[in-house]
Amino acid sequence: LIPSLVHGLVNPCLEQGGKFASMPFCNASLALDDRVADAVSRMSLKEKISALGTNTPPIPSLGLPAYNWWSEASSGLGSSGSIEATKFPYPITTAMSFNRTMWTMVGRQIGREARAAMNEGKAYSTFWAPVINLAREPRWGRNIETPGEDPFLTGEYAEHFVKGFQEAPDDPSHVQASACCKHYVANEMESTTQADGEHHDRNHVDSKVSMQDLVDTYMKPFQACVEKGRVTSLMCSYNAVNGVPSCANDWLLKTVARENWGFDGYITSDCDADADVFRSHHYTATAEEAVRDVLQAGTDIDCTSFVPHYAESALAKGLITEADINDRLKMLFRVRMRLSHFDPEGPLNKIPVSEICSDRSQELSHDAVGQSATLLKNAQSTLPLQRDSVGSVAVIGPNALLSKSDSGYYGPKKVCGDNFWTLVDAVSQSGKVQTVTTPGVPNVLSENRTGIAAAVQMARTADTVILAVGSDLSWSAEGHDARNISLTDAQSALITQVSAVAKKPVTVVVMTATPLDLSEVLANPKIGAVLHVGQPSVAILGVGA
């Protein structure tokens, strides 16, 4: 989901002679906490309650227009299509590079594009990325957004992506763009119905985890994100952990994150996770009690509107105080101050829109794929293919043209130059290689084999054959988990029949975020190479470099 974008960020402190410029919260020479306290003290109770929700309405007492805390940036600047942005491969791909410098550079470029878009009035400043849950369940729908299953790797990715995203070398005193490590914690389920009809989903599940496993495994990446990456936001997750919903868990949010790790930032709920405390987990008897528990646990912003809706009645019933609300708002304004929303213009305000979709940024996105693609098999020196001897190439499979359908998922809906590059484009290299294509089967989930005969005929006549198989967002994504980890029978049949007639060993390119059983593919003597690329989306051009 991508929120609508702002039409301009307004700094009320820049109006010379205006009534706000002389107020303490606009005085950049004062201590940060003093400025924050002054800003919160000037707000009316109505403004304070409204500011607890993601879509914060205008705050007249501070001269502020509406602000949306929710933007996305896992694989590039998420947008509603109003601005182009560089599309990077998904983290499940980029992490395979095992290159900390690459993770930093990708984070930095996305952060710079975010700040450039802010300066153009086409973006906000707070982005809910990266996802650093562990891909321990291979069927989990959101594996595509994660660096992988290993706690250490995921922690290293979090540290370096976040540092790149938030820290601008030309302005070390401010945050370039705010990152958010999510979903805290032990959140590895979307929605699954078992064969016997038993259903589980992320909104209701109570993750039962031993303390050792919780601390040594699931919390490790978040600890690295906070202590080493210095992230400015955390997102509490839908699930409960050992009986307590994450967003109402003061041990997770206060004791561990803030007190033990030294977290300095704001905590947002996942969208409607605050409401789930009452409606799905039935942790409290009333909605107002849920508001009390999430605020006092340390959840600062509610995505979407449950807390603002019930906070007034919670106050009336004596369950919360205005001081509870002030505590949460201070965390929010502390981050906005660090983002230079109330400071004189500086280097970050001068990052130009030309940073977006620059040649350098697109080369970086392609290089991220080139460094991450993993060669699982390469018999008889099948790869690399040589342009002067490859001849005609048939790119066959349901993922041969995969690109546009997955590019806007937690990333740009409008990519650079409107170029939704595919594997066919990567192979053809701007027409330098004669390329033909056919899907063979309609899509990755289809068992329709009527197109396999045409694919076999194409393979017979081509000099070189590349098979593009795997999964896509229809297989698994946010909201639904994968059903299994095996290729469909139709894809398996396509691989077997096409490779049997090819003139020389076939290359199989696997595009997937779901770890698939490739044992039959690897054992097939007609298959010379197996290249695993994760989910690179439009950055797929990098495999042809």
C-alpha cells in the first residue's frame, strides 16, 4: 500500500517576521528536547489527539500542514505514480551479494532520492523500510522483502542499509530520510489455511517463542538495526509474542528497545495493529483499554486511526492522561526536528531532483543484481554466454516478461523512463542478440500445458535456450503465503520437454522469493546452468552485463 503524497513540506520557521519564527521550537540553537517540549506545549488537546494517527491533519498552533508518517522504500522510493524513481532489486536479491558496501550504497541512493522528492514537494520524510524479519518459514508471503533467514546477515543488512538511507555525509547533524526497521518482532506469517480447513493469519497469531530463541534469533536483527544502524523508527507487528500483542508490549518497546538498546526514534504500529490489540487478540475488554496499553507501552503513532478515535473517551474514563499523549508526541517531534523540518535550510534541502533516476543510480541498481545473482550449477561452461557465438536465443517460461506486475510492490510505481525491463531485454542487449520468447505456460501458478508444444518447437529452432521459471507475487506476497515450495507440474513439464529438444545445454533462470525445491532441475543432464536471481524486477538488466 502506498499513501497519497504531499504537495509540499512547509517549514513554519522560515517565514521571516512570522509569528512562528521567534518561537523556541524554531530556535535551532536550543537543545533538541527543549524545542520538542515547546512545540508539544503549544498544541491544543484536539491537535494532540489527531496527531497520534498516521495521517496527521494540519496543526494550526505550529503552522504545520497535514503530514503522513507512512511512506515505503524497500526497493526504491514508493510513490503513487506522481514521480519517477529508481527501482532496485528486492532485498531477497540484494542480500545475496553479501556486500555491505552495496547495501549502504543502495540505501543511500534511495534516501537521496527520497530527500530530492521531499524538496520537490512530492514526498514525505518517514519511510517504513527495511523489513528485517527472518525468512525462516519458506512459504511466508513477505520473504521477497527480507534479506534472508540468517540473523547475523539480516542484522548486517539492516545496519548498512539504514546508515546509507539516513546518514548524508554532507550533513551529519541531520537525518536525510527516516528509516524504520519492521516488523518487531517474530512476525513471519500472512494468511494460511491448512488442508483440513484450519486457518491462521498475522492479525490473530500468538507467536510462542522461547526467551533464548527470541533474544538470540528473532530480536538480533532489530538490535543491530538500533545499536549499530541508529535507526529512527521501529514498527511493532500484528502478532502477539508469548501472549502479549507487540504494540502493547512494554517489555519489547520500552525495556528492550529504548532502555537496553538505546533506541532514539518513534515507534509506529503496523496498520490497524493497535486495533488488533482489542479486536483480534481480545487482549483488553474495551477499545479504550487498548488505547491505554499501546500508549503506555510506547507505541507513538497509530497506523491508521484507532487511537485517535478512542483517545478522547479513554481520557474521559481516566484510563490515560494528557501526559501519556505528550510522551508519545515528543518522540514524533524529536524525529521531525532531526529531519530538519524546523531548521534553517542546509545541504539536504539542496539535493536536486536530478539525483532521481540518474545514470549512476540506474547503474547501481543493475550492479546490485549482477553482484547478487547466484550460480547454482554451471556444467560444461554453459555460462557465461558469449554475444558473438550465442546465435539466436529463445527465452521461454512464465517469467520471461516478469517486470511491471511486481515493480510497484513496496517500491516505485513509476520507474525510470517508464522502462519495465525484462529478462528478454537483458538477453537481447538492445537488439544486439536475436531473441524470441514464449511463456510455455500462462503463469507461474497455472497447470495449463497447452502452450508447451509451441515452446518446444521454438526451442528446437533456437541456437540457445534460456528458461525463465519460478514464482511471482501471485505465488506469495503480503496478505497470502505460498502453498508449497515446489514448482508447478506445468513448469516442471515445460523444463523437461524444452531442455530435451534444445541443441545444447539449457540455462534455467530462477526468479523467486520462495525457496523452491530445484533438485530435479539441478539433476537434469540437459540443463547446463541454473542461475538464481531472487526477484530483481526491472533491474534484471544486471544479469546481462
